[in-house]
Amino acid sequence: MKIREALNKGSNILKESEIEYFKEDALELLSVILDTDKINIILNGEELLDSDKEEQYFNWIERRSKKEPLKYIIGYAEFFGLVLKVKNGVLIPRVDTETLVEEVIAIEKEKKNILDMCCGSGAIGIALAKNIKNVTVTLADISKIAEEVTKENIDRLDIENAKFIHSNLFENIETNRFDVIVSNPPYIRTDVIETLMEDVKDYEPHLALDGGEDGLYFYDKITKEAIRHLCEGGYLCYEIGYDQGNEVRKLMENSGFKDVRIVKDLAGNDRVAIGHL
């Protein structure tokens, strides 16, 4: 089968499965398999596709047609200029979360020690370790898959100033000297999860999504415990849901955090809550 024929067939299969960006997804899957730029696929469409690569391509197309996230299929996601391994069991990093990283980098306080709580793939903590000078970043998560993926990302990207600790929130966190604690905790209300897109609700880990009945369970827990682990003037920084700004602000203020502010993402939605002791 020619490359162009395979691409068209793959696109049609995804279109019939109601994949929103069926052309783009079909092209990206093929570009990864052929290890070439997308433009080269278009320019060389008359070339024959090797049988083994053709088989792999349509296997991937079938998986995507069943709404499996594209990033899980190809095995990586880009975040803050980094290419991170992802797999089923860790949340796929989103561009919205880059707003949180930007806000932490912009904190004027000296940042020697940072804790990334509920780190998932390690995206936030690794991006901070890569972009802040003279910092040590501790990444923590309860998930064994998160541990595997984060450690691999740290090794692959040669991040020498980051380490992972397996911990149920602060259970195994010994130091109380963090300058910044950052977290993108589970914050979707339990009753909302079943209304999410199939790509999310059927494949991404509910452990990383479910924030309890009101979506605030982990914000409440982390905020109260963070006080014992932050140094004087230390910052607590969260990713939040678009409708959670006021509630998270109140939780933080009630626990003694000052100058709490809500930052919007590029789409104009509330995305980050940040305050200090």
C-alpha cells in the first residue's frame, strides 16, 4: 500500500469513529511510525509503505478509533519544551498546565527546594528542575505507574537535580524546608467524571482525576498539611479547575496563606491559585 493510500484510509476510519481531528491524528500516527516530518509524508505519498509499518499503523488507527488518547498510543507528550514519556496510568500533560510552571518560575523568592505533589508523569517538577537554577525538586505520588514514568523521564532527560519519593500525599515527606510546594491534584467532582470525553473518562486514571464530591478534597488536605512543610514565606501553587478559584482561595486564606491570587490561562479560564505564608 502506498503511503498516501494508507493515510487516507486511516483518516476515513477515524472520521467514521467520530474522532474530531481525524486527519491530524492519522497524519501524526504515521509520522511517528515512519520517524519523519509530516510534510515528508505529504511529499512522498506515492512511496510504498513497508508491510510491518503498515500493520503497526492500522493497529494504532484501530486503537485511536476506540478513543484511546493519541499520546498514550505514541507513548510521549510535549510539555514546556520537553518530550515526556506517558502511558496509561498517568495523566497526559496539558498545555494549560504550563501556566502553573510559568507562575512558579516567576516567583521572586529564592527557590532552593521545590516539592511537586501528585506529580503524575513528572511534567511540572521536571520542567521546574530544568528551568530554575540551583534548585532541587522532589516529586511525589502514590501511584506506582507515576513512579515508573517519572523516574524514567528524569533519567531520559538527564535531570540531576530531581528525585522521586513514593508517598501518599505528605506521608513520606520528611523535610519541612520547601520554598515552594506545587501541585496539580485530582480536582474533578466525582459525579462529573462520567460526563467527560471518552478519551479522558475511559482511559486516563481516575486516581488522577477524582477530587471527591466537591472536587476540593485534595486541595483541603494538601493546603492544611503544606504549612508544616514550607519554610517561612514559602509558596503554595495549584492548578485549579475553571470554576474553583473562589473556593480554593478561601481554603488557602483560611489556612493562613497570604496574597492569594488566581491566574488565568491563555484561554481566559481560572487555572492557577498561588499564595504564600
